[in-house]
Amino acid sequence: MIRSLLPTMLQFLLHGLTVLLLPPLIPGLIAKTKALMAGRKGPPVFQLYYDLAKLARKQAVFSRTTTWVFLAGPVGGVAAGLAASSLVPFGHTPAPVSFEGDVILFAYLFGLARFLTILSALDTGSSFEGMGAAREATFSALAEPALFLGFAALAKATSSLSLGTMLAFPGTLTARFTGPLILVLAGWAIVYLTENSRIPVDDPNTHLELTMIHEVMVLDHSGRPLALVLYGASLKLLVLGALILTPALPRAPHAWQNWLAFYAALAGLALGVGLVESSMARFRMTKVPQFLVAGVLATGFAFLLMLV
Amino acid sequence: MSADLPILRNGQSLPLREVPEFPVGDFRDIILRRIQEGDRLACLCADVDLHLYAVLADDAGHALRVLRARLDAPRYPALTPDCPQAHLFEREIAEQSGIIPEGHPWLKPVRFHLPWNGAPDPWRRGGVPVPGVADFFRVEGEEVHEVAVGPVHAGVIEPGHFRFQCHGERVFHLEIALGYQHRGVEKALLGGPHPLSLKQAETACGDSSIAHAWAYCRVLEGLAGFQVPARVDLVRGVALELERVANHVGDLGALSGDVGFLPTASFCGRIRGDWLNLSAEGCGSRLGRDWLRPGGLRQELEPALAARMRPRLERAWADTKDAVELLWGAASVMIRFEAAGRVDSDQARAIGLVGVAARACGLGRDVRHDHPFGPYGERPIPVAQAESGNVHSRAWVRWLEAGASSGFLSTALTALADSAATPKPAPLPPLAPVQLCVSLTEGWRGEVLHLAWTDAQGRFARYKIVDPSFHNWFGLALALRGEQVSDFPLCNKSFNLSYCGHDL
């Protein structure tokens, strides 16, 4: 009993440490990729850790028009992200918490985080933040069907509603499921770029308040709440990254190999996001829904193919 | 009647008494008729004792015409309802001299200061005016919302206030309120030239230092009846074209950055530095500050230096080409550029756009071609043009101009390397009294106009500066009609107008 429990405990510990410590590295890797592609040296990969340390020592400034709702965004964002992270397996290692139907909880924890972020943006009374909130709500409403149709396809293939089983799917991969799986991952890649406010949907580096989506909603945050916002955003990169990487990863016989494969794939994902951002411009905002509908169609077809 | 107007060439001066004076009714008629015939209202201003002055530019005829009107009372029927080009000029007149253009459809302050001549405040504000405090155009309706941006922005840029009337993401109307950078340049120049006047003129708009300094120098040279040696003119041309290429390259990079296309944005950021460094090589200042002096140059461009600059120029141009061609090759960039910010040529003509913004709408307006000055008569530069009037056209015109300018620079530097430096010129003779001079240069944004006349002692009785931004800001407002509010930054960058050049 002890002998079988210990490795699992260690795995959960590693899972927790990964969630707490690793996320800020991902934006660093993306930024480094972009810098190298553009012929610059770029900021160090650990820049976000330094930023977080700096912000943690700073006081926050609150506008007189804001209430406690303004703080609910950053706090709720991180809390929901942490809760969701415990539901998702990192590569072929079991998730700490797993039950039938956890997939719904997973999706709506992010929904809750978004809801709180939008509320906290509206709480400032600023017209930009209102505009950003409207854009975020519109685009996430279109991204959600893509996420769920992907879940539906995987649920059909694995006859399960638990993320752990659904995402472990390639372990039982047969040729019949390869096509649908690729479609699901393609659709989710679009969701990934949208949810994480990356080019071509949003530009995380822009200083132009009228074109921002996610960034404009957090313009008024400072100090520790801003640190939470930044950490929460990087956490989302990790957790949603695990969602789209796990089904694509082959299962290895040893746990340490699975972990290594996961970390390597995560670095590869950051590299991929960096390459996309380096090679294309942002879409015009009116084009973004079309892009998202493409994601819905991809996952929708995957689901149909699973049905036949 | 208008046939009698004396023709002035760019940089020529004429005794003030020879400037034809009309009753205000005739003054208006002449201006309206000439504008209908294709002239442009290059400048409209008032002096401190109830005179209106207008400069009409006949681009096809390479001629400038100046006329004035004497008012009996501080009011006259506004030109703006019949001639939208006069819109901002008439607001400026009301603000500077308290003369009311009656029937002006949108008479608001421009820079938020009290009249210079102690005339009563046309807006009866009481006390010192606060920039930006005025009525704004509003669209009413339940679904309409207002977005106010600035004067403090999310990036480190100049202050300006933009008021959008939006329906969702669609812009019905944009109103631009500037004036936060008002320093009183024109007022400071009164009674000049002072020792600081050159500095004040070239910092009227700091990124167009050469264009403004050159216009200022030519005003003084025109009023003093001084002819600059041809080699000096060529060096000034080199200075102006270096300024143009540096800014165009910077703008192309910034446009690329605004749509999130990183390669060109990063490369152009560095390459702009290479062009600025060429200016620094020539005069010690990256922005060309203090390179020009009335009557000559502070620092001659020695033949040996010109020879050294040439290979650096070729390298900078090769790098520029590599970086910018990436931009034209990216479909995701082209679709953004082509979809945004259209101004058609009729609108452009009506509101009197100048420079890059006008040429992007198919109006071939270029002072270097229409009213040649300095070296451009002998070494003409082709007028770059595009037809669509959108962001892409404005970017494309910049690109064509950067190419043409670098060609000019290459031959000019060769010529300078082969000719001995001119000896230091004699000091400028005193300015002729009661004389008027109009001087135009083509800065990288467009036409820079300096108009001055002297009093009986040969000091400036009035010094008027018109930066191209003054003509073009309204173009940006038109470009946003019916567009997505999220495309505003891109449109704004494609015009890249100056706040301080407008605010003076």
C-alpha cells in the first residue's frame, strides 16, 4: 500500500509545484522566441518572475470609483486557475482530483474567472475597460462551443466525462480516431490563442488602448493585484496548454519520461506561439469571429466523425 | 479682380504695401473663386489690428498669391461654410485676435489661450482657459456610447484628446481636441529675430526640425534679400531628405508594430537609428538640430565627410529594403492596411490635406515639385502617389518617397564629395522693413509654411507657422467615419501627425 501510494504522492507534489512555479516561464519563452525571430536579444526568460517579485513589494493604487468587485477579478482569476489546474492531467500523469463530469467544472472555472475579470473591468467605469469587457465576452462566447465540441468528441471516443480519461485517449488510439483528434487539437489551438489573448486575436504587447481586448480590462490594476493578474494569465497558458498537449503526447512506460515529455512539449508550445506571433499580423477585430467559427467547425466535424 | 493679385514665388518677398488689400466681401469672393479654380488655402491669419491675410497656393501654376482685408469691426462672415479648408484657421483667428468669424459652424478654441492683443475672450470663459474644456459634438441615442481617449495615453506619446461617438465597435464621429502642447511659439517670435528664434522655429515641431529651420532661414534670407550658395542649398537638401527617410522608416516600422507584425517593427526601429546617425554624422545632432543657420549652415558638409557618408547610406538603404519588403509580402498585414482609414480624393481636396496624406489620395501635392526651393529645381524628386487613400496608400507613399529620397541622397552626396566646401558666408544683412515673405518647404509630413512680415524697424510684426499637421488632423477624423474603433490606432499612425506642430 505504502509503496504504491508514495509515487502517486510524489507525482501530486510535482503537479502542485509545477502549477505554482512553472507558469511565469512560459510567457518568458514566448517573448524570447519573438525577440530572437526579430533579431533582438529580448528580455531574459525569467523576466516575469522578476516582475512578479517587484510587484509583490509594491502597493496597489485603487480608483475611488472601484469597490471590492475590482479585486474579485485578479483574486478569482488565480483561484479558479489553481482549482482548474488540479483537474487536468499534465501529460500522462494522473490529475490530483478526478471524477465523472469534472470536465464541466474545468470549463466553467475558466468561465467564472472570465466573469469576475469582466465585472472588475466594468467596476472601474472606464469606457475602454467596458469596451474590452464587451469584446472578451463576445469572443469567449464563440470560443466556448469549440472547447465543448472538442470535449464531446473526446467523450464519445472514450465514453467518459472525466478529463483524466478523456485526455489519456491516445493511449488507446486507433487509426479511426486519428483524423478527429487532429481536428480537435486544431480547434483547441484556436481556443488557446484566443483565451490567452495572443496574436492573431489580441496583442499582449500593444500599448494601444483602443485595440486591446484582455489587456485593457486590467489597465487599472497595480501592485499585488496586478501581480495576480499576470500570474493568472501565465497559469492559464499552462493549464490550457496541458489540455491540448496531453492528447497529443505518446504514453511512456515510466512516470519520469511522461513528465519530461510534458515539459518538452510545453516548451515546444511556447515556441510555437512565439513563431505564430512572429510571422503574422493581428486580425482586424471584425475577422476574429470568423477565426473562432473555424475552431468551432473543426471540433464540430471531429464530433460528427466520432458519431459515425 | 483676382488676376491683379501679384504672384509670389516660394521664398520671395515683397513690400507689405504691395500686398493687395480688399474689403472683406471681395476678400472672401476672391478666395472662394480661386479655390474653386483649384487653389489651396495655404494660410489664413490675422494680425493684431484687424487685418486678415490669406496665402493661396496655385500648385499647378507654381505660384503663391497673398491678399489681405481690412476689417472695420472684430467680426466678418466666416469662410468655412463655403470653404471647409478654412475651418481650423478661422478658429485660430478667433482665438488669437478675438475676431469672430460669424456663421462658423463649429467655433471652438484651438489651443486654449486668451487673445494676444487683449481683445475680449470670444468664449467669455473668465480666467485662464483650461485645455480641452469645451463642448463636444454628441450623437444622441440609447445605443450610442461615447469613448474618450487621452490626453494621457497608455503609451508614451504626445497628449491629445479624442472623443468617439460609437455604436458598438463602429465609429460615427471622431472629434479631436488638441492644444495641450501650446507653448506660444508664434507669440515668442514677435519682434524677432531674437537669438532664440531659430531654436523656437525648429522646435515648432521637433521631428521636422530641418523642414521648419529651413523655412525659417528662407524667410530671413528672403526678407534680407540674400542668395544662398548652391552648395549650401544642396547640403540643406541632404539634411531634409535624411530627416524624411528616418521618419518614414520609423513610421513603416510603427505601422507594422500596430498590427502586431513584429519583424519589420523591430528591424525598422534599429534602421531608423542608422538614418538618424547619418544626420548626427553631418551636424552632430541625430534630429538635425542647429544644422541650418540663416544665410548658410552652422556646419558645412566637407567633401571627405560626404564621401564617408555614402557607403553608410547605401548600407542603410539595403537594410531598409530588406526589412520593409517583409511587410509588403505579408498577406495578414496587407489585409489590415487595405481595410482601414479611407479618405477619398474629393474629401481630401475639400479639407485641404497636404503631404503624404494628400498624395495617398491621389492628389500630387508636393512643395518640392509645385513650388521648388533649394536644390529641388535642378534635382527634381518624383512625386510619389497612391490612389486609394487608405492606410496602405499612406504606407506605400512613404515607401516610394524613402526610395526616391535615398536616390537623391546618393547623387547629392557624390556631388558634395566632388566639390569644395563653401567658405563661411558673410553675416546676414538686416531685414528689409515693412516687407512680407512666404516660405514653404516639404517636410516629411507635408507642407511647412512660414509667413512673416516686418515692421518699420525690420523686426517681425507677425510670424505665422503652419505645420502640415494643422491641415491634416481633420483628415484623420474623416478617415474614422464608419470604421471600427479598434482600427483607430492604425489610422492614427498612418497619418502620424504632430501634436506640438499643431499646438505651437
